[in-house]
Amino acid sequence: MPGEADRTGEEKLIALFRSTNEAMKAESVLKEAHLPITLRPVPKHISSDCGVCVEFPPDVRENVVLVLKENKIQFFEITPI
Amino acid sequence: MERDELYSGKLIYVDNAASSWPKPRSVIKAMCDFMEKACANPGRSGHRMSIEASRILYNTRNELSDLLNVRDPLRVVFCSNATEALNLALKGLITEKDHVITTALEHNSVMRPLRELENSGAQISILKCSQDGIPQAQDLENLIRKNTKLVVINHGSNVTGAIAPLSEIGKITRDAGLLLLVDAAQTAGCFPIDFERDQIDLLAFTGHKSLLGPQGIGGLVIGERVDIERLKPLKTGGTGSRSEYEHQPDFLPDKYESGTPNTVGVAGILAGVQFVKKRSVESIREHEMKLTGVLIEGFEKTGGVRVYGPKSLEKRIGIVSINIDGMPPSEVSFCLDREFGILTRPGLHCAPLAHKTIGAFPQGTVRFSPGVFNTEEEMTTIIEAVCQIARRG
């Protein structure tokens, strides 16, 4: 949904993973770290794949990356939506 | 309480080593809830029901990792049963140039894939066991060859109930730089397992025995020492990931989980594992071994009854195999069912070599396997019934 950021007026970032299984692990460890993240479908303009991704506000980007790396979860992109 | 609701009539079910029964009420409820409320395809869509189904898979991997002390939940791969998990490990790893060491206690779920691999050129050695069914770990080193790749052992014998000396075998295997595959079909959920401490590299489990879940679901834990580039999948196909590519994903667990999974079965395992963790593996073991002790003591006092397996309860899980002099196991088992409502398993229990080891081939044994819901009173009834049958024999 490309219009979402415009509608809310707030920029959001998403982290993309190789699989739903990895996205599930990401959701679990990020929530354990009390980070404000939401699981959502990958926007169609970003990938044609049918998976899900993790959405979060830009100010927690560093923490998100840190927790993912600590848990050895591969993400191949962090991008604005 | 749960048991009384489920039992019909006065059955005494002691065939938990084949499939545990009854199941905790929470297992049945979790499966019904999934079918009613979240029965979408996990990993295939991004809507809330699909995500919920994916969460059930992840939460189950997570609970199993906690139970077995596995570091990364994504290393738990779901299969249809322990047999499929063992086939994946053996056929995925072993080539015609490799040598494999196994024990004389293996179930056919290990022996048959190994014999098939042997027909294609692989070499197999069998570690001998004592007559009470314990693999002799001190002989393992002598069997290792230059091309040995893997040691595969049955953690708890489904015939004798004997427990293999896992940490001893794990140490020898790790020191020699080999991989260790453990068949935990009879032990996961009723005997403490520590994937890291016991130096396990691959572990096959099933959902429908001591994890108290449904049939048709099990899995393989793949440790960090296993090179997944060299572990071929048994099947390839849709995974929901990397859909734009025509090649199989090369990462865990997707590489080994093609096709829509048995999510309702996984939901059942999840509730089963939670039940086990709430009671604790240690207290379940204590309960089952108390019942096993009562059975063994009672049988040993009964004339004409031969009890197989280790004398010490510490070296056993809750399985007691016996024979009554002059009576085929199938006849004893049939009498127990028809006249007393006692449900057991007779025969070879899919493990012919184990019976040769203990001297019960080809007739087999009558096997009693009490579970978490059995009572001491039931064990007394069983002993009386066996006494009556033995007197006739």
C-alpha cells in the first residue's frame, strides 16, 4: 500500500526477510525486546513475493538492526514504504 | 480428571510407546480451535489468519527448542513423523562412499533406510549391545573408519525400554569429528534431552507419543555442525518463500518443508509440549518409572514370566517387554484385551534385530508401556491379569 505513509503523515520503515518463518522469528525477538513493530504483508511495489515483513518507525531502526543481528536473523533490506 | 472424561468403559491403555492415549484435553481443544478459527495456509499469504497459522508453527518450534535445548527455533524442521525425519537425515546426508555406525537396537525406521543405502554402496557397522539391550559405547571407537560420517542411535529402545548412554556416545562421536543422529521417538517428552550438552547434531522426534500430540506430525532438529548445503531434502516444491525462483530455497527450515504443512497437527504438538512443560519432564518420568517399577516387580514374582531389559530403573524408560512360557505374545495380548480390557502390543515392534539381541526372535514380546495418565491401581490389575494367564499357560 504505497499511500500509507502519506495518509498517516508518518514515515515507516520495513525490514524484509527471506521467508515467513524468518519474519516470525524476527517478530518474536523484536517483541521480546519491547520494540514497536508490526507484522504486515510485503507491499506489492516492493516485492512480488507473497510474504510478510516487519514495519517500524524510523527512530527504532538501530535497535531493530541490533536485535536482528544478535539473533542471527538475515534481512536483505530495510526500506521506507 | 482429563483422563476420566475420555476413557470409555474400563479400558487400561498401556500402549503409549506405539501412540499415547488419551490426549490432554488442551491438545484436542487447540486442534479444534485451529480448525475453527485460524485454518489458513501459513507462509502463503499476508492476511491475519495466515499470519496466525505461521505464528503457531513458529511458537511450536520455539517451545520444542526450549524443551530440547536447541539454540535456534528455525533449526526445528517439521516432518510427517519420526520415520520421515530419520529418512531425511540418512538419505539426505549419506552417499555411496560413506560409512555409518548404528546399534543392534534400531527400529526399522533407521534399519530400512540404512539397508537401502547399503544397497547403493554405503557401508554399515552395527554396535553390539549387552543382552539387556544397552549399546556398548566403549566399542564405538573400534568401529570408526576413515570414511565414517555418522553415528545413528536409538535413544530409548521401543523393545526393551533401555536407554542408550547418549552423552558417552556423543562425546566419542564429537571427538572423532563425526555427526550424531539420535532417534528420540520414545524419549522426547518423557526423558530429559539436552541437544547441546549431549552433543547431538540431528534429532528425530514424533508428536504422537510422549509429546502427547496427534499422529502424522514429527520433525528433525538440524544442528549447527550439519552443512545444510550437503543435506539434500527428501522433497522439493512450494514453500511460500522466494516464489519468484524455480530453485529450492537453501535456508532453514524452508529447504526441508515443501508443501502445505500439517498445521493442525503442529497446533496439537504445541499444546502437548506446553502440557509436558507444565508437568515437567522430570515429574512425568518419575510417575512413569514408578508405574514401570510396579510392573517389573509384579512380573518378576509371577512364575513363568520372563522380563526383558535392564534391571535398573535408571537405565530404562516406561516400557516393559515380557513373555509367558509356552504362549505366543499375540495370544497373551489378545487375552489381555478380550478378557481384561488391557491394551498392549505383541510381536516384534518393528525392531527385529533388537529381538535377536535379547533372545526373543522371531516370536517377539508382549509390551506394556504406561504413560502419564496411567495409575498404580491399573498396574496392579495388569499384574493380576498376567498372573491368571500365566497360570493357564
